[in-house]
Amino acid sequence: MINEALREIQRGSAEIIDNERVEKLLKAYFEEGKTYTVKAGFDPTAPDLHLGHTVLLQKLAIFQKYGARVQFLIGSFTATIGDPTGKNITRKVLSKEDIVKNISSYTTQAFKILDESKTDIVYNDDWLGNMSAADMITLASNLTVARMLERDDFSKRFKSNTPIATSEFMYPLLQGYDSVYLKSDVEIGGTDQKFNLLMGRQLQKAYGIKKQQAVLMMPILEGLDGVQKMSKSLGNYIGVSDTANDMFGKVLSISDDLMWRYYELLSNKSLDEIAALQQGVYDQTLHPKKVKEDLAFEITARFHSNEAAQNAKAEFEKVHAKSQIPTDIAEFTASEDIWICKALVDCALEPSTSQARRDIKQGGVKIDQIKVLDDKSQLTIGEYLLQVGKRKFAKLKVN
């Protein structure tokens, strides 16, 4: 059982620091029934999650399956500083109102994956907000400026004379102190968080905690393009709050190669089950499209329901396999003539006019099922059926 648990925990991970400690925690659970704690921090920077965010949640759920109690840490204090990780400018901080709003949405979505009965939601302003100036100075004394500048993002900004706020230097220390206060056994995060995750180990030792947390880092999930990380700003994301139809269709749009990456990081199927699917595709006893449909169904059912996933599958087949127009299309109006690219944005078919231009030039936009060739065209009085790609539709009435 321990070996099976280790395989599932190690699955898809980019790096594990102190794997021996993880083995000891699992051994104590299986032999003595002892639970342990796994911490993951989430800064409530936005109200909605995409599948890239759920990679960590999936791993937390695996830990829960094998005896862990999850410390779901909301960075309610650190969000007022702004995590500088990966940023080349000082990050905009959040207001208390934004934090409260985002936390509510975040946890609702997270419990579609996590076992709520095995999860403790904790807020780091409960302890960080009570630290005195002396406490902060003591904390800051655990790290030198030279060590901090070893961080890649800080190093680049320092060399390019880009401002670095002193408060940003405090962020890794505060995140590390969370592990001191919570006495976490394991902390997980993305590979871009390595510096901050290791800070927890360092500070647990400095503050005399009689253990040092193991660290598990997960890779950053690629978006629909299979190249860049999943991001709303890049428009290559699958949102947890997407409709069932959109979610199902987006998963089916990924490449066959990327499908296995999604299976590894997002599916609840075991590694042996996934290996059997790969073998089936390899020896041509399974068609890749069928395997991808199963993945789309699993993910859609997780965030909606089996019935919603069934309906999404039927709708997809109706629209794509039979080249029919969907039955439920959002309707929009414009009060005057409108540029085609702006119309696509206003109808929520494109994230930006620049993306709309690119899709038109690539032949991916249709009006009344006829390809649009001119990205400068204007839509005058009338009613139009707008289409982007194979699955995005909208009706537009220009008055």
C-alpha cells in the first residue's frame, strides 16, 4: 500500500525534496493510523479558477486519500503585499473587499475536488496580522539581501534597475512563517514557488520546530495551445466555472499528445489505467478521440454533473459530428454599425480585437456559416450568426 501511495503522490510531480519524510509519514499512517498535515497556500488574487490551478488541488486530494489533513491556507495577509513570484514589476495589491469576495468563490470551487471533512481552511492574517514590529524584525533577520537576490525574478529586476519594494522581500519570509505557525509536515506548490517553499523548511529549523516539512513541486500546466502555461490573459484556459458545453469542447480541442499530460495531472484514473489507455491507442485498439472524450467527460462531470457531461457530449456531437448549429446560443445587440473584431469581443467570442484579427486571417471566423476574409469589415443593420472555431457561436442584432 505504501508503494502504491508513493506512486500516486509522486505522479506528475516535478521535484520532491525530502521524499524519505513523505515515506515515513505514509508508513505511520498505514501502520499506526497517524494523520499528517499537507499545506498549500492560495492567494485570492482572482475569483475564478482554471484547470491549471486545480493541479495542486488534485494532488492535495491524493494526499487526503492517503491519510493527510489538508491545510488550505488563504493568503489573506500576504495578498495585501502581493506575491512577486515571476513578476517583473511590483504586483498590485488587493483590497480587503476583493480578498473576501475572491475567497468565497475560491473555496466553493475547491471543494468540488477536495474532501471538505479532511480540510482545514486557515487564513494567515490570523497570525501574521498579530505580529509586532519586533517579531517582523526577528523574522527578517533569517534572510540576507544577497540570498534574496539569488531569486531569478528579483535578480533580473535588480540588474535592469526595475524597482523592488522592500515589502516584496518579506513575502517569502511570511509564506515560510506560515509553515512555522502551522507546523506543516508537507507543503506543495508550483515549480515557480521553489524559493518560497524552501523558506518554510529553513524557518522551521530556525524557529526550533522539531521537524522540517517535505516539499513537493508540481509543474505548470500548459494551456490549450500546448505551449504556454494556462492563463486567462492568454485565452488558452479552461475555467472551472465554464459552462459544461464549453468545458467539454475545450478539452476535446487539445492535441493528442497534450491529452496524456492532462490525464496525468488532472484525471482521477490510476497510473495503471492511464498506461492501459496509452497502450490501446498505441496498438490501435482504442481511438485517440474516444480516449479524449472520456477525459472531457470526466472533467466536465467533476465540475458540473454526470447529466451535464452527457448533455455536453450530445451537444458536441450534434454541432461537430453532424455540422449542426447548437440549440442554445447567446444573443447580443448593437445600437449602431460595428467593426467585426469589436463585435466578436462584445459577444464574448474573442478575448481581444487583436486575437479576433488573427483568427479571421487564419480562417477561423464565420458569419452566417460563411468564412470572414476581411478583418476590417463592418456589420450594418441586420441579424448575424457569428462563429469562432468549431464551437463558439453568438447571435448579433445590429439596430
